[in-house]
Amino acid sequence: MKGKKRLFYWDSHAFLAVFNKEPGCEMYREVLTLAEKGEVLILTSAITLVEVVKIKGKEPMRQEDEHAIREFFEHSYIKVFDVARKLAEEARKLVWEKKLDPKDAVHVATAISAGAEAIHTADHKMTRLSGIGGVTIGEPKGLQMELPPPAQ
């Protein structure tokens, strides 16, 4: 693909859908395939590296999976953003203004700051904020993938 890569943000739920082969994980795998081809860059927050180990309502990852988890996040098509002070302050505003869970607020603030066109998540409580900061929030259904590429 010529031009800029498409930027999709994944929260912990998106990665866990793939790791745990949850129902619907195929749509996330399609995004991974595009990322492997160099057409997409998957963005995430450093908190995802911790959050994927145990997230409320999901089976915890096993400690034996540490090496595989670490290797997965080292792929060149995944960019991990640190949570610096400015980003944390933006997330705090989202907690107060949008009544978000603090970790979800960090994900949304990171996606907006990084210029993601969408947040891919299986966390349906986040979809109510779809459109915030110009970012679509939801599962990576065909509609998002068929959008024209971003302007160059």
C-alpha cells in the first residue's frame, strides 16, 4: 500500500480476543494480517502490556505465556506508547468528563494523541464514546476496513 499506514489502536480486550481465540477473533486477525503486510500500524498503551495478563471478566494469562506475550508486543507493526504526564492528564479529564474507567481513559487518550482513526475493542462499554476526538470505537468490522485510506 502506498502512502501512510492506517493507524488502529487496540486496547487489552482486542489483544486478548486474539490470544484466547475468542469468538469473533477473526476480525482482529484480519487487521493483524494487514499489519504484517505493512498496511496497518497497531497502536497501544504500555498499560496494555500489564492489563493483558488479567482483565476483569476474562481468564488470566498464565505466567508460562510471558515469553510469547513479550515477543508478540515486539513486532514492528505494533507501536507501544508510554503514559507520560501530559497523556495521563488528558486521561484524567476523560475520567471526570466522560465517566470512563481510568484504564479505558488512558486507552482513549493514547489513541487520540497518536492520531488513530479507530479504537478496536471488544469492550462494549467503550463504544458509547465512538467519535470522541474523531476516533471510531468498536470491533474491527468490515465497515472500518473498507473506508478509503487516510489523506496523504
